Amino acid sequence: METLQEIPLQENIVNRVTGSNLISIDLETYYPQGERVVLDIKGQLFQGLLLREKDFRAYIKATDWSKYQSKYVAIICSEDAIVPTWAYMLLAISLQPFAKKLVFGTLDALEQSLWDDIFFSFPIEEYHSAKVVIKGCSKQPVPVYAFTELARLLTPISASIMYGEPCSTVPLYKRKAF
């Protein structure tokens, strides 16, 4: 029976993942930190049906908008009601000095807008002709939209795109040789 001292050590253990030319993108590192909130104006509707200008302007004036300081805000009216466009514009004007970002729409629309901002300045050219692995697991709630948008942006320029972890990937795309 061999003891631990008698087992020869393998001196040349090669990690093929670290030695490969794969470039990993972890979308979690781009995740915009900050609280997301919905500002639903259904409570400002007259009889749940329509928005009256005088009442709404009083609401705008009486509200402490600083409570939205540094937050991401989605503005909606969850009721099927008559809400004039100017009402949303007044909300935007009131929130603008405080909110980190605001959009008209749901939290999903807000999240998509945040990721659109990220991809607008994303260093996509760094991945020209690269073999890319888009990391799949994260602690932050990276939306499917971000993964699909990144794949769309990378497809025309990358040599290949994979999803998962470098040691266990799902191949998604490989540029055809001409």
C-alpha cells in the first residue's frame, strides 16, 4: 500500500481554461446599484377615472420629491384611466433633480433602459474576433434582456460566443470561415 509520501506528484498540471484565449464577460460587474421604485399615480385620479389638473398640480406642489433621491424611478398609472401627457411631464420635471434615472413604464422598462445606457458605452470593440464567454451565474438580478442584447452586439464582431462558465459552457455562436 502506498503512502502519501510515495505517490509521485504531477509537476505539470495545466489549467486549460486559464491558458485559453477565452474572454469572460460578467454582466454582474456592470449591474447598476441603487434602489428601484415605482411611482404609481393611480391615487391621484378623480373617481379612479381621470386626472384633474388643479388637484394634480396641488399634489406635485405638496410632495416631497427628495424621497426619490438617488433612486431609479418608473412612473406608471396602473389604472386604465385618462391621464394627459403633461401629467407625466410634470412628474419628470419634479423628479429630475432627485432621481438617478426615471422612465415612463414598468420596472422592466426601467431595467431595460438602465441596460441600454450600459451598452451605449460598453467597450464592444475590445471583443473583436474574440472567443467570448458570457458568464451566466450572478448574485444580482441581471435580466434576460441584458444577455440577449449583449449577444446581439457581439455576434457581428466576435469569433465565438458561449454562455456559462469557462469550464462548462454552452456554445451559442461561431463565426463561419470564409
